[in-house]
Amino acid sequence: MKIIIVGCGKVGYTLAQQLDEEGHDITVVDTNGDKIEQAISTLDVQGIEGNGTTFNVLSEAGIKLADLLIAVTARDEVNLLCCLMAKKTGNCNTIARVRNPEYMNEMNYLRDVLGLSMVINPELTCARGISNLVEVPSALDFTTFGKGRANLIKLSIPDDSLLHNMTVADFSKKVHSKTLICAIERDGEVVIPNGNSVLQNNDKIYVVLPPSELHSLLGKLGIKEKRIKNVMIIGGSRIAYYLAKRLGDAHIQVKIIERDFATCENISEMLPHTLIIHGDATDRQVLLEEGIEDVDAFISLTNMDEENLVLSMFASKVSDAKIITKVDKVAFSEVVGELPIGNIACPKNITAKSIIQYVRGLQNSIGSNIETLYRIIDDKAELIEFRVNQESKVTGVPLMKLNIKKNLLVCGIIRNGKIITPSGKDTIELGDAVLIVTTNRGMANINDILV
Amino acid sequence: MNIRMIVYMLGWLLNTVATLMLVPFAVSIYYHEDSGKYFLACALALFVVGFLLTAQKPQKKSFFAKEGYVVTALSWLLMSVCGCVPFYLSGEIPSFTNALFECISGFTTTGASILSSVEDMSRCMNFWRCFIQLIGGMGVLVFMLALIPLTGGQDLHLLRAESPGPSVGKLAPKVQKTAYYLYAIYFALTGLEIICLYIAGMPLYDAVCTSFTTTSTGGFGVKNASLGAYSPAIQYVVGIFLFLAGLNYNFFFFLIIKRFKDAFSLQEVRLYVLIFGLAVIAITANLLNSGFVLEEGFRHAFFQVGSIITTAGFSSTDFDLWPSLSKTILVVLMFIGGCAGSTCGGIKVSRILIYLKTIKKELNQLCHPRNVKVIQVDDKSLAHTVLRSANVFFVIYILLFTISLLLVSVDGFDFETNFTAVASALGNIGPGLAKVGPTQNFDLYSGFSKYVLMFDMLAGRLEILPLLVLFNPMTWRRR
């Protein structure tokens, strides 16, 4: 496909890199010549220096023939205008990054009026992820698929668990039949399990299950759920706003500590029911006064990774709260992963991930196509949701008779709004949504699951 | 200070008052009353003066907030003096002080009277008493704005100075259109009430006069026994219209433009309804305990709460004879008043709302000293200046109340009389308790006390600060 990316910042560059690897023709547009220079010298892309909202520059970038325009400049208005221009000039699909909460509130309307194909808001997506973690505190990771009908949850197997030395086949017979273990992470290695794989203490497992079964599973595994009732958030960023709003809606008490007074006033206006504290969170007096020892969850969302790390470590020292830390730079993930900082939230890659997911879907609009794609375990495995739109070799045949690739597992079939935990006898039918987990790359079509 | 411009606008005010005086003159012709000639004479005199003052348009049209306040304050003084002349000349109110008191009480929609028997007045004079309440209710300047664009774009200062409430907004982009909407709603309510009262069996003259003083929340009546002289059905109708008159006009505006959700989610309106309901329940319960039967107890409680909280001051019964809990509730309501953006007096429910929110914030601040909280009403943040002026307003209100109480006490009446007389004057209610109760009048006070109360009435109507501007030397200095 021919893709134009306007805005070559961190996200724009990452997008160009990944889409280039997948074989698309990329043109990047940016007003900053240095960034263009850097992109064209390191990637196999075309670069144009100029204002992406002008007809002139867009024509030069070949908007008439483009299939997709992605606007990821720093400013929402520029992104929206750019998409509008592209839509009117070239009639291509458009994706805009929009981060301002005021626009987000009227997003559906904007999307219709401006004819956008997709709007991506990294902060909102990140906040959603964090609020899921807060609502299910024992999960190490938590995502939903199939419009909320299936949950993907990462759990840590506790010491002396009944799961120790149990095979995956036994797990579904003896422990929980509606839960499917779809990946096991052990010592940094990823295993896509089959029935004979054996679980061990301290493994981290990914399971797919219907949302209603979650608490019964946790009960059977002996993981005690402590309901989170009050949350302390450090930093009044946009993520904090979206998060506090969601948590507030779930009747969880939220307290935000922010250093800048004007920001405090601003978020206080947007969140009238949230307690906003003006103070420097690196001052331990402030944290203690605001009761860091008694909070159920501690979430550090400042713009400084180092500050977030230190604060989370302090919180883990003085309280037994669930801790979530925002880390933007993933360069030292090996070191960061060993620190006592609880869950790590990384908003930086979310934009790129979601857009690539959409691009794949667009590319495969015939036959089967990708609805959702989610990368797990440091991108070592992918969980993909396919929509089956056409009869193919995989439909109507029991799964055990299909010659499925190695390191690939069909872990869920969503049919008529219900998730089926597939066994060998189940079949894939037309109209299903199919969840697969795999360590193989480049899956683009449901037929790709066959050898 | 643009003196020329101020004089020019006062000239237009005189023309307006003169025009309005032709209405009672017409009434006098209809009823073949002799005293109507005084209105004609006054109107002609005012037209001459007004014509001279407005003959030449000022060159310099600069008109700022200060001029707005000065014009407002002077207008109210001027029209009170002009308005009382027919009472005085006709000899129906022989003392000038009393005539002025009656007139200020009318324009400010207080409804406190010095007359021992209103039924002795001629019909056109009585009509004028009620008519000035109708004009004063929404404001003469607002009325002028609806008709004539005076300053060309800077009229908002006038609207702000004259309209009650902590922050005055526009209903429409243009001030003239806003004034027009306000008056349209106002007159529609009044007209509707006239029809309802007429259907309920009130004579037309009484219905018109009573409606004028209901929607303006004034409280003058044409009967000595006020609304006590009419049937229960009429009392219910007036009670309901009093309740409506106490609502914020934004509420009606939202209803008209079909934004029902916005209308019913106005926090001020909700609090008003809550206070109203609680007061009615409490007083009904209290009255039933002391011997009233159910319907009668509820009717009087409903009517009296409506009459006092909207600061109208009608009475359906002599509530001075009620048990002390009920009387105390009524006195508290005198201070609260109706919604901002209505014709009511008092402190206003919207300010009470702000005070409650401020108190909550201050209490939370004790637990979390670094807490940052922006006070919001109807999901809109209140500017710091609005909060500050609301707080200052309360302080000045209490201060003015205290000083007036001290001054009035010189006459030597009992505390209950003085306290409620001042509360009633400052809140534009009308009757108080004891010697100024619903069956009594204010004539017992000395001339000096009457002037103090007149000042209170004007201060209460203009929300104090616009009137006090006149006494600030800074106002009269060159810039």
C-alpha cells in the first residue's frame, strides 16, 4: 500500500520503520528538515519537507494515489486539518492522532464529519489499560478482545500452587474448563503450549477467558483479590485525567498529586469529584501526609521516567499497594523489569501498535481480516483476532484435522456474541471471530495459520 | 466620568417614567376618577424636562462600568422621587416622606406600606402602586434597553448593575435582545396569571393589580387583608405563580428553546425547590400541631413560604400569630430570597449555593491543606472574582443590616419589630413580624427611621454595591 505519514516525531518514525518492514511504500512529511533527513537516511522511505496541511505538499507526496494518510504531528488541530485535506483531495483512508480531552468527548461526531477512518489517542488507550489493571489487581496484564467478550490476562503462578507440575490438558479438565492457557513465559522464554506442556511455580501465564469467569478462576487458583477502593496518582497528565475519570466512574476514590498549580486548577475543573493535591510528589512529607501508606493502588504518571521509578520503589517500600509505573523509554527494559515497581505502562508504543493493527486490517480487507492485534511478552508473541468473512480451507473442518503451524494456538472462537474455548472437535465457521496466539510473524490472513 | 452621557440617559429615564404615568391616567379615565389629572400633570412636566435633557446627543459616547453603576443608582433615586409626586400632590398620602417611602417600596418591589387602609385609595393611585412594582421588578433600565439602544454596545454594564445575582449572563448575543427576552418571559407570566386569577373568580381590576405585584414579587395589594380577602382557589393560583416568579429566568428560557435537560439540571433551581419544599413541610407540620386543619395548614404554609422566599410579602393569613418555629423559618427565608436572575430580593439562592460549596471546600482543605479545588456551578467553573464578590456581598449585607438595625432601634420599639423590619426592607419583602406584621404598617416609625429603611430597600434591590458606588469619592474623581 502507499502510505503518507505526516509528522516524523517519535511515533511517526516508529510507524515508518515498522510499516516499511512490512513492505509498504512510505512517504514521510515534516516541517523539520533534520527529521526528514534522519528518516530517509536510516529507512527505505521517501521524505518531503513541508507543511502537511497544504495542498501543494500533499500533492507532491502523491495524495491522489495514496491508500492511507496518517497524521501524527504534535498538534491535534494540524492532524485533523491534514486528514480533512487528504480526504477532500485524494479520497484515501485517514488516521489522526488526537489527544486533547475536549476533542475526545466529541470524537464520534468529529470522525463522522471529517470522514476519519480512525482516531488514535495513546493516553486514553493507556489509561484504559491501567484502569483494567486496577480493577483486577492480581493481573499482571489485562486486555479485552472481541468488543469486550474475551479477556486476555497475564497471571503469575504463586509458590506452592496446585498448578505446579500440572499439564495444560489436566488444567482444563481439573481446574477450569472455560479458561485456555495460551502462552507461558518462563525465564524470559515464550512457550506456546500444547496439551502436554507442564506448568511450574513462578511461571507467568497468559489466559483467555470470558469476563464473567474471571473471579471464579482466581478463586480456584487461590489468588486473593483485594478490591481497590482508593488510588493515588502522581502527575496530572492527560493519562491521569482519563484514568481518574474512568476510576471515578467505577466509584473508586482518586487522589492526584501534581506539582504545577495551573495544571491542578485545570484538572480540578475537568474532574470536579477528584481530590487534586498541589504538591511536589518527590517530597516524602507530601506523600506521607496524603497517606501513601494506606492507599490500595499507587500509579506514577509523571513525565520523568526516573521520577516514576523512584516514587514507585518508595511506594512499594512503605505500603503494600498495587503499583503501576509509566515508563516511556524501553531501552533498559531488562533492568527496569527487575525493579519492584509493579506493572509497567508504556504509552509510547501504543500509537504505533494500534495503527499497524489497523493497516493490516485495511490490507486484508478481502477474505479474512485482522480485527485486533496485541503483542505480548516484549513483542515476542502476538495475539490476533481474525474475522472470517469468506469460506476457506479452515472453515468447517475440526481443528484437530487442520494442519496448523507450530507455535500457534487457536485460543478462542467468538460466535454469536459468546466465546467458545476451542477443543479439537470445534470448527471455525463463516462469521466467527477467531483468536490466535503465535510467535510467528507476518500473520495477515486466517489461512496463514495452516502450514 | 462622562457626565453628559449620564444626564442624557437620565433624560431618557424621565421620558420613560412620564410615558408610564400615562397608564394610570388612562385607568382614571376608565373609572371616572378625578385624581388622574395629577398623573397627566406630572407626565407633562417630566416630558418637558426629559425632552430638554435628551435634545442633544452627547458627542462622547464612552460608557464604562463606573458610568453604568452611577446611572443605575441615580436612576433609581430619580424615578422614586418622580414616582411619588402624584401620591403627594393628590393628598392621598399627605406626608412627602410617606409618599416617597411608598414609592420606593413600590419600585424596589418591597411592598412595605405606610398606609393603614389601602382600600381608601383611589383606583388609579392603587393601580400606580402596583404598576411601579411591575416596572421595578425587572428593572426600568432593562426596560429601556429593550426599547432603545442607548450607548451602542456597552449596555451590558447597565444590565449587570440592575439585574440581581452574582454573575449576570446574556441570553442572546445582543443586550437589547436579552432585555427583550427577559421582559417577554416576565409579561407572559404576568398575563397568564391575570387569566388564571380571572377564571378563579377575582374581579379584573384586582386580578391585574395582584398579577403585577406577584410576578414582580412586590407584594402590594388592593385589599387591607392582602390575599386573605380572597378564596382559597385564588390563594393557590397566586402561590403557584409566586413559586414560578422565584425561579431563575434562565430556567424559563431553557424551556422555551426546548433544552429541558439543561433547565432541570440548573443547580440553583434544584436548591431553590429543595429549600421551598422543606420549608413548606416544616411549617405545615408545625401548623397542624397547633390546631390548623390539613388543607388550611398546607395552603397557608405553601402560600406564605412562596410569598416570603420570593420576597413578595403577600399574606393569606396573619402569620404573626403562628407558632415561633414557623415564624423563625419565615425570617430565615427572608435572608435567603429567590433565585438570581429572577425578580426576587434577598441574598439569592445562587449565592447560598456558592457559600455551601465554599464551606465544603474549606472543610476539605483542613484535611488536605494542599488540595486544589475549583468551585463549579452547573459544570462551569466560577471565576475567582465572582467568588470574592459573593463573599464580600454577604459581609456588606450583614454589615448594612446591623447598622440599620442600630439606627432604627433609636425609635424604641421591641427587638422583633426592628429586626424583621430591617430584614424585610433590605430583602425587599414587605411585612415583618410584631408591630410591622402583615396586619400592621410601617407608619409607626419616625421620619429618620423611614429614610434608613428606604435606603435599605434601594440597597437591597440594587444589591448594595451599585448604590454604594455613589458614596465612593473615587467615583467622582477624574480618571
